[in-house]
Amino acid sequence: MAEFQVLNPATGDVIETLQSDSAETVAAKFGRARVAQPAWAATPANQRLELMARFREQLVSQKDELARLLSREVGKPLQQAHNELNGFLGRFDFFQEKLVSTLADETVFDADGMAEVISHEPLGVIANISAWNYPWLVGCNVFIPALLTGNTVLYKPSEFATLTGLAMARLFSAAGFPEDVFLPVVGAGETGAALLEQPVNGVFFTGSYATGRKINQAVAGRLIRVGLELGGKDPLYVCEDVDVAAAAAGTADGAFYNNGQSCCAVERIYVHASIYDAFVEAFAANVKDFVIGDPLAPDTYIGALTRRDVQIRALEEQVADAMAKGAKLLCGGHPIERAGWYFAPTVLSHVNHTMKVMSEESFGPIIGIQAVADDDEAVRLMNDTPYGLTSGVYTPDKARAKRILGQIDSGTVYWNCCDRVSPRLPWSGRGHSGMGATLSTYGILSFVQPKAWHWRG
Ligand code: NAD
């Protein structure tokens, strides 16, 4: 078994050294999850709901320590770690509330001695391979409904959020879940690949498009359920009729919250030419005011980046590429000289689609702002991407927003808001942003298979 170190991105210090699972231990865990699954599926829904309620109690009683652990492990400001845990609870409560009604048997026909009924059965053993940017939130999308619907789960947290993943497993044990119903699998990409070699019944993945493609290819031909929540290059269009100061403040938060490491972070902004200069100035002023620092300090808004080499190199490349092609740097553009992995929040104006900052996922504290002549140009540019996760429009004119957003090819659209996820709405990406849906009642049905009953008599 290989060793790997969990580093604190804000200091570079080693928090803990862990052993990765090997192909053999992954296979053994799969075997245990397979054996545990039928009894878990046979456990009445109300008992599963009760166990989940105990899991919730455990989580709430340890929330402060869990938030601190998350902050130390991924570099997220403590306040935002608390927000993530609160968000987890909101999604969790939605699933608890909707489980029974969503899975209830449905009689769709009953006449002349013939009845037709739809019921739902779990898929079996689920592999959940996850990302580090919101381990609680993206985990909740998958393992909570997967468990509630009677599946057992092999959960591979990101190698950059493993301690949080192990803490989740401890909460399930402390809540009294049967053994082997939720099993963490520890390690990086090779461990994820080893997990996919097991005959699991479904794979639910959150991460980059590049890895999502590999996962889809790895299980192609096995005809199992695959859910992919992937990256985005989420556009936002600011019309000329907005309150510039309010729109600048709202969209700056949408771009830089969680250090821009959100799948639905605003990644590129289009602004009507008539207010372009005023908007860019107001936006940059907001960004310059962000408090950058120790993630554990209460007023920090921008913490450390989670992945040192990959992220800082990608951000430097995007800045250099944009500058070489004529962009203007309004702030940031460089790593910050301090312990840990920090990048100064960066605003680029006078950008265009030949630049990487407007075409490749940034997943960090950087934004490009481009002027557009009218709504048609904005729609064309917003759709000029292989991704399709979220898109937004700021305007007081609802009919105009509806017209624009109706033409946009993405799973989620926002009017006068951004970087927002609701448990009540389906979360789905189009194109390179993924396939399948989580959250909402779609996100419960993703983990079951329908059974059609023809009853005569
Ligand atoms: P990543 O693709 O690098 O890694 C994700 C997971 O895949 C990790 O657990 C990793 O160990 C595992 N993995 C890597 N190679 C593998 C392989 N060959 N086989 C099996 N598993 C493998 O992504 P990341 O850096 O953890 O997360 C950032 C990405 O996730 C961004 O692109 C972001 O947009 C996306 N994301 C999307 C959503 C969404 O809801 N759409 C949510 C959060 C993050």
C-alpha cells in the first residue's frame, strides 16, 4: 500500500500521512459492500431514515471540528466551511423529506381486473468518486440518496479531502449504520481506477471533464448507471439596465467565493458596452477589497488554493496568455509571497475568446470581462463553449432575461443571481459538464431502477 501525505494548503505542513488502498483492499471492500447490500435494501425506509437522522445529529454535534478539519485540509475559509456544512444539512433534509413520496409505488392503471404499478429498487453497490472543492456538498448529492434508496456505497473522496471523507465514515458508524454499508476507499487516481474494476452497479463521479471521460470509457460496455458532474465555464451577462454597483458586488462574489473553485462559479462575464467601463471599475474595486489570509481567521474571504502545482501553473498560464493577446490586468495576476498556495484575485478586461481565460475552465480566483454590443452577441458568446453547467443574466427586465436564458444551452440558468444550487432543483450538466442529474426528486430516482408490475386478478 502506498503512503500519501495530507498537506495543509495554507502552510504547506503535513497534517497526516495515510495509506492508500491497494487493488486487493479495494476488491475486499467491494466484496463487503456487496454482501451488505441485500440486507440494507430490505431494511424498511423508516429505519433508514431514522439512522440518517442519527447521522445528522452526530454531524451537528461535531460541526465545529468538521468545519475546521475541512478548512485545514482544503484551504477554505472557516466561515465558508461552515456554510458548506449548513448547505449539506439543507440538501440532506430535502432528501429525508422527499424519500418516501418519491419512491412510493404508483398505480398507473387499474381496471377490469388488470392493474399496472411502478415500483423502485436500488441499483446495488455504488462507486462514488468525488472532488475536493465541496466534499460535503458533492458527496451529499450522491451518497445520501444512494444510501437512502437501499444501495451500499464505496466512497472515494478526493486525495485532497480524504480526512473529511474518513470523518464522514466515522459519523455513519457512530450513528449505528450497519457495517459495510458506507465504506471509504482511500487514495488518488489509481485507487479510483482500481475501484472501477470492481463489478459495481453504478458509478457517480464529480470532478473534471478529463477524468470524467476516462471514467466513462473505463466502464463503457458494462451497461451500468453512470452519473458525471463535471466542470464548467459558466458565463454571466450584465445588461445595460442594471444597478452597476449591486451587479458588480453580486457577480464578484459569484466569481470569487471559495477562491473561484466552484463548479458553478462565474468563469466569464459579458457586459453591455454602454456600461462596460463603469462595471469593470466597480467589479475590480470589490475584488481589491477581498480579505486574503489564514483560512482559519474569521474575516478571511480568500484562503489558500487546494492544489499547489496544477492550479497555480494553470492560473499563471491564463494570465500570460491573455496579456500576450492584449488583455488589461486590473488586479492580481500572480502568486502571493507567503507560506502556502495563494494566488492574488485576478481581474482581466479587454479579453476575447482566443484567450484561455475565456475558453478553458479556470477553477481559481480569476475572471475575464468582455464587452458585447447587444443581447445577440452575448447569447452567441455564452454558448461558445463545450461546457453547459450554469449561465446567468443580470437585468431588471424579466421578459428579456427569459428570452436570453431560453437560448442558452446549460442545465441551470440564473436571473439576477449566480453561483447558487438548490436541493429542490435538478443539478445537471450538458456537453462537457456531464450527464445525469442529482438533487431534486431526479436526484433520488438516479439511484433506483424502476420495476413494472402487471397484475391480473
Ligand atoms: P479530478 O478530475 O482531478 O478528480 C476527481 C476524482 O477523480 C478524485 O477523487 C480523483 O482521485 C479521481 N480520479 C482521478 N483519476 C481517476 C481515474 N483514472 N479513475 C478513477 N478516478 C480517478 O477533479 P478535482 O480536481 O477533484 O475537482 C475539480 C473538478 O471538479 C473541476 O473541473 C470542477 O468543475 C469539477 N466539479 C464539478 C461539480 C459539478 O457538480 N458539476 C462539482 C464540484 C466539482
